[in-house]
Amino acid sequence: MWSIMVPNARPLPPVRGRERQLAQISANLHRVTGARRSKVLLVEAAPGAGKTRLLLEAAAVAGRNGFAVVNGVPATPDATPKTAPATAGTHAHAPGAAEGGFHSPSTPSAIEAVRAWLRNAQENVRAVVVLDDLHLANLPTLTALCDLVAAVRGRPILWLLAFTPDRDTMPYDPVQSCLAKLRGRLPVEPLHPLGPLSGDALKHLVADCTGAAPGPVLLALAESVNSTPGTVLELLRGLMDDGDICIVDGASRLQPGLPGSAPARVGVCVPASVPERFSALIQQDLRSLSEPTLRALRLAAVLGSPFTPEDLSAMLGEAPVGLLAAVDEAVGRGLLVCGEHDLAFRTEPIWRALLDSVPPPVRAMLRRQAAEMLLSRPDGVERAALQLVHIAQPCNVRELRIIADGAQRLLAADPSAAASLAARCMELAPGQADRVRLAKTAVEAFTRAGALDRAITLARDTIDEAARLAAPLPAALAEDIAALRGASSTALLLQGNAQSARRAARDALAAHACGFRSREAVITRLAASYLTGDGAAAELARKILSAPDRHPQAVHAGALIFEAFGQWRDGRVGGAVGTLRKAVALGRPDEDAQLLDPRWFLAFALTRTGEYDEAAAAIQPSARTAAPAEGTLAAAVAGVLRAPLHLAQGRLDDAEEAARTGVGMDGPYVPVLAPQAWLVLAHVALRRGALTQAEDHIKTLEKDFPQPGSSPWQAARLLLSAQLAEARADECAAAQALAEIGAHADGLRLLVLEDPAAAAWCVRSALAADLPDLARTVVDTTERLRRHNRDVPAVLAAAAHARALAEGDVDALARAGRQHRSPWARAAAVEDHAGLLLDGGDHEGAISGLDRAMSAYGALGGERDAARVRARLRRLGVRRRHWTHAKRPVSGWESLTKTELKVAELVADGLTNQQTARHLFISPHTVGFHLRQIYRKLGIRSRTALVRLKA
């Protein structure tokens, strides 16, 4: 029938994803308290939505707020139920209670029990009455309940009345009709719907059930059955009963070798297999669909995801209007989602379960039918190829040609699919010449998709196979092999293997000596020669530029890029930027040219010269390409380009996120460009004062990406290493590093061009180490740069800043600060200006300047710089607060303040109190105070325990 809620004695898992509903219940508890009148909350939820668990939590919330909670039903009808003024879940079952936490008493007994409790309780006692499963009650029972609720409406009682809707008896009579009678007699409010869980709530639910945070594959399965939390738990418990879930590296995953255990796709545009338990659960749900909807979904699964309504309509042989009911039902059941122009399955596991429901012979026939239908459309070759690749046979030349054509067309839009198409077609191709041509497509596609190792291996194996053919090779085949070498050279260069890339490009060009010249090979040779310090790059670039009409635009643009590199290295910054703009103006290189888009290098140059808006515009095309292609090299390149721009603008969080993409933390990456992203990560850590983290990034860079002296990242690495030494309070090491750099004019020139604030930092460090000659060398270098770049504001500001600081010219330094476009350089100039004012005895002006510098650094997220300035103010007798008040736990890591966390990190890394104090610009006494707070909050007593706990 119906039941009065009884808390379960067993510990209950946390309520997930119902914060809004609990907040609504809590708000109504306060309203009932204030109004001293009753209110009704209607809880309507589908089976498995978690309403019973929510009601238990609501009872607990009410108990904690001092409400009496009806939480028991006596064994005899004349007794009264118990009340629970404390947390639910701590009381044992009343006699006759069901294991699940509910009684099933006779109807008169239950009604009279509640009535008796209300009669015996004082009228001013705040109470919550929670009644579940009202849909099981008959009409007389519901009528009696409504009469009881209305009769005590003048008392502070919150009624939580819960029921499950019945689709077959809309509008849920008799529950709805009876409860409707309460409206107008007292306030009645529906609880916010208990919908599917999403985001962190679903992750936490899976973790609660499995004992660990879910991996991506397991989470995708949970999302696929997430009509209600109950369905998710049913799936998870079934998988656990089957032994299909394990915990690896702190994450719950499917057992290795189980269908669907790996996130990678198996085949071309087909999702990974799914466990039998999941498939059975989905199939059970599909049986409740109408026959037209199920038929449409199975055909859609063959078409792929996403698919267009036009394609599905053609396959069904129906007019588009006939799809409306089926699509509405599928979307309503959470199987499909609607895009602007197409439809897609909500998750890949759902797609796979539906695809598996089509018998393989029928599936093959449907794929061939879909391919013929798609070929009749202007843009249908690619999609037809994606169908035929599953069923093509070696003898069917027409189908193989369609697959090869589709692979070529998909290179830019979907390189992963293009690679799979070309690789599969290679397996079916009858002749060596066909396989070589297909290999070039596959190598280019793997390269774009970020699978550089696969691209290089495939090219090498194909070239080795062709080498075994009898000489002489047909001219066409020889050219195809040379083109394959050119494609391989691109992959080798992007992998960071400049020497091998140069050799592969040289071989490709040698084979084309009397005819077609490979664009990839020419560009790769230029880049590889530059990276290895080979002067041939400049000579080759000059030859190309002397006869531009003889070369494709991509090659002409590549030559301009390397001319610009030479100009930059010589200190002609304005000329380099102008040359790069010319390269961009040639137009976007053909899609065949994957390497060295001039926009990349223009963006880097503009970022270093403070032209941030133009740099962002140069990056935009790469960002647009990367947006629909996450997990490809395009996304990684966009991250590498954005990271230094965000860093220069003082957007540290954005810089870190972009750099993480650039180093491959979220997918493939471009090793030849990755050093730039690692440098940004190290710079972000340094600005935040996380020196150990910054050093770890530098170590990774030096270990995994060793840089020759000719590397474009070498100057930035040397500068950062020197700044890290200075941050560790090792001025001698910083000065020594600068002196070594200063011994080479090119090195110092490139170093000060890395950052508009670099020259001033070098002067400041040299003066601090009492090396005036080095300071003069830096100033002379910036003066030469100024003379050659009178139209580059960033160079002029950097030179003025360095000279004014070296000469102690207060007015000139103030002017230089106003010239800077870099917010970091402006803040540094304000700090330097305040230092000169202090040296001149103007304490008030110095304090004002230091205040402005500290605020500027703080706004940029430069915690370490702000701490340094704060320490200078403290030495002047001025104390500035640098903490924010926030609610924190009283113990554990989360209870530590930001400063305490930094102290804990440094001490755990082995630093003494004195070293930690120097690093944080505070006194050793303050470090000791923070350590005592850390020990208290973490429940430990020593540094050794802190080290052990941190590990």
C-alpha cells in the first residue's frame, strides 16, 4: 500500500546531484518555521530516480535543524510513531520494518498512527512527515490523508509526499486528483524534478559504488544508461558481480581484454565493443520502444554517428515527415541528441549496442545500400567510403578506388578516419604501386592525427618493401616513393628528429632532381637544416626567393619563414615580422603542406613584441581548425601558439591550460614545438612561486627535448634557468649564467628578445651581483637592437628600461614604464622606479610605487613577484594583508591556507626554515609559526612526518 518512512540502520552513501532539491527542502523548513503554518512538498519521481534516498536525507536534514521527524510505525494500530530529532540513519528499524527502510502497515494503522502522534504532540512543535509511494494507496486512504493534512494546516509541519508517476494512467489518478484538493487550503509546491545525474555527480555516484573514480570508458557506460541513478547502479553492480570491474592506478576500469575496456575505436568510425551486461541492459530498454523507432535507430546505427535525417529517410524509404514520431521518441528516451543539421547517438556505447543488434549479413547489405545512396550526392564520396571500408573485397576495384578517394578527401576534416581508410585500403590493394600511393595518404593522415610513430613506421616499411622490387622501377612508382619519403620527412621533423628528417628530405629531393619537387621535402629540409645549425638552410631559402615563380606558394612561404628567422637572429626584429607578414599574405598553404604555416611563427614574433591583438588574429585560423578536431596535431599546435600569448598577457590559468594541451597531456602533441609549451609551464610555475614544479618542467625539457645551440628555444631556456637560480636566492649562479650568455653576442641578443622585461631583469641581476661590466654589455646590446628597430615599440621600451635602470635615471625609467605594452614589464618598471626613488630618499613615493607594483603583480597572478614587493614594503615598516577569508575545514590538507601550503611544499622538498623564508620573502620566525599550524592541522609532529605525508 503506502508507507511511513523509517531510517535504515545501515550507513548510507552520500546523496549525489540533488543539491538543488535539498536546498529547496531546507528553504521550506525555514519557511515553515517562520510562518508557523504547514506546507506540502510533492515529490514526483520515476522508479530508480533516488526519491527514497532523497527522503532519507531530507529527514536527516530536518532532524539536524531541530524538527521532529516521523520515523517509525508501531506494530499495533493504537500506538504512536516515534520521532527523530537527530540525524536519520542512526536509529534501528521499528518492529515489522522492511530491510529497505520502510514499513508496510495496514492503512488504518498508518493513518491513525500519524494522527495520534499529531494529537499528542504540542501544536508549536516543528515537524516533518515523510510519506513515500503514495501511488500505491487507494482512494479512501488518500482522501483521509488529505483531510488530515488540511486539518492541521495551522501547525508548523512540512509534509513530504512522494509518489511515482504511472504513464498508463495519466494524469496519475487518484494521487493527483486527491492532492489537487489541497491547493488553495495550504501552500503546495512541487519539488524540482529528479532528473539524470551529470558531470561530477555521476562520477561520484560511480566512485561510491565501485570504490574509485571511474576511468573514461566506465564513465561513458554509466552516462549511456543514465536515465536514472538506479539504472546506473544496476549496471555497475552487475558488472561488479560479473567481475568485469577492477581498480588500476586509483581508477575503476573495465577488466583488460574485456569488450570496450580500451577507449580506442576498433575499425573505421565504429565505436568500441561493449560488455554483455551493458548490451543486455540497453536491449531491455530498447524493447519498450515502438517498432518504427527501433527500426529507425538500427538503420541509423549502420549509417554512423552523426547522421543526417535525409540519409535516414532515404534508407527507410519514407518521407521526412515520417521520421518525426520516431525521432521525438528516441530523443525523449535519451538515445539521440539533435544538432543543428544532423542527429547523433547520445553516447558511443549506445551506438555500439544498437549496431550489434543488426545481424552481420544484414549489416553488410545495409552498408552497401547506404554507400550507393550516398554516392549519388555531390559530397557523398567520403561517407560512402566509410561504409564500404567494412565490406570491400580485394577484387572490387571500384570500391577500393572510392575508399582511397574518400581517404584523400578526409585528410583535413578527419585525419584519424582518413588514416584508417587508407591503411585498410592498403591491405586490400592488389599491387605495389597502389600500396605506395595509399601509404603516402596514410602517412599524411597519421601525421595530422598525431600518430607520428605510426606514420614513420608505415613509411619505412613501405619503402623497404618497394626496395625489394627489381630495378629499374617504373618512373611513376619512383616518384610515388620519393613523395612518400617527403611525407615521412615531415613526420620525422614534427617528432623532433631533425637529423633523420634532413636525410629523408635529401633523399626525396635527390629522386626528384629532374622533375617534380616535393613540397614537403623542401620545407622539411629548410626546417631541419635550421634546427641542426646547417647553413644550407639560408642558401636554399635564398635560391627559392630568387626565383619564386618556379616554386609552389607553400615552398615560397617556407623560404620567407627562414629568411625571417635569420633576420630575427641578427636582431632585425621589424624586418623579421615584416617578412613573416609577407609569407602569410601569400595565402594559406595548400592542404598538402602540413608543416610551417607562417601564421605560427608570426604569432610567436608578435607575442614577443607585444602586438597581442594581431598575434591572436594570427592564431585564430589554427584555433578554428583545432576546434572540431580535438585529439589531433591541430589542437596541439593551437595550444602551443596560445600558451605564450596568454602568459604574456598575464592570463596564467589560460596559459597553463593551453600549454598542457601543447605538451600532450590531453592528447597527441608536436614534439618539435613542445619545448615552447614546457617553457610556458615552467614560467607559470615560477610566477606562482612553485619553484620545484618549475624546475621539474625544466628537467623534463632538458631530458626529453635536448636542444642544440641553434634551437629557437635555447635562449628562452637559458633565461628561465637563470631566473630560477635567482629565485632560489642564488644570485651568483644567476650572474654566472648571464655572464656565460653574455660572452656570445648572439646569445645575449636572442635572450633579451625573448621577453620585453628580460633586458631589465638582466641589468638588475648583474648590478645585484656587482657585475657592472655585464650590465653595460646588456645595455649596449639593447641599444644596438633599438637602432635597428626604431619602429618596434617593444624593443624601444625594453632598451629604455634597461638603460634607465643601469644609469639610475628616475625620470627615464618612469617614461620607459609607460612605453611598455607587456603588463609584466610595466609592473617590473614600476617596481624598479620605486627602488630608484627609495635610493634617492623618497620613501613616500617609493611606498606608493611598490603598492602599485604589488597590485599589478597580484592582478596578473604573479604571487612570487607580489610576495617580493610585499617583503620590500615590510622592510619599510608597511604591512599589507595578502590573504582572503574563506571557509575551510578545521583539519586536513584542505584546511591549509595558501601560504601554509607553500611552506609545506618547500619544507617537504627538504628546504630549511631559512631557505623557505628566503623563497617566500618572509622571516624564518614566520616559517616556524606556519609549520606549527601545519602540524596541528595535519595531526603530525615533525618534518619527517610531513615529508612522509606529502609523498
